[in-house]
Amino acid sequence: MRKPELAAAVADKTGLSRDKASEVITAVTDQISAAAARGEDTTLIGFGTFNIRSREARDGRNPQTGATIKIPASKTVGFKAGKALKDSIR
């Protein structure tokens, strides 16, 4: 499901216009992104938790040349599904 499809589903369920539903979805994703940028977790009870995960520096290989390269440490966003979400897909 893409964002326009999600906005249409939210609009149908809540009675909002599709444009307003799209604005709400954008606001939610912006706030989750802002919290991640600050290093904060975002928990939606029953849905799941978005958190920041750290990756250590490591050695890798260039697939074209086979040369060893250094991959720097980085941060990424992780998601852990909540119990209600897990139960709904079983």
C-alpha cells in the first residue's frame, strides 16, 4: 500500500477528505522522522516501536574488484512490531 492508497483508506474510515488525510499522514511521518533525528524512540501502542540502531564499522568487499574497503559506523532506523500487529497477521 502506497501513501495515496493509505490516505484514501483513512479518508473513508474517518470522513476526512483525501487531501486532509494525506496531510495527517505526512504530519505523523514527519514527527516520527524528527524524533528519530533527535535519537528518540517512537512507540505506537499495539502497532510497534521505531528506534535508532547503531551499526559498527566493518570491512567489506568491492564486488567488482574484490578489494577490501572500510565501511564506516552508521545509524539506521529499526522497527519492532507490537503484539497487536503481530497477532493481526498470524
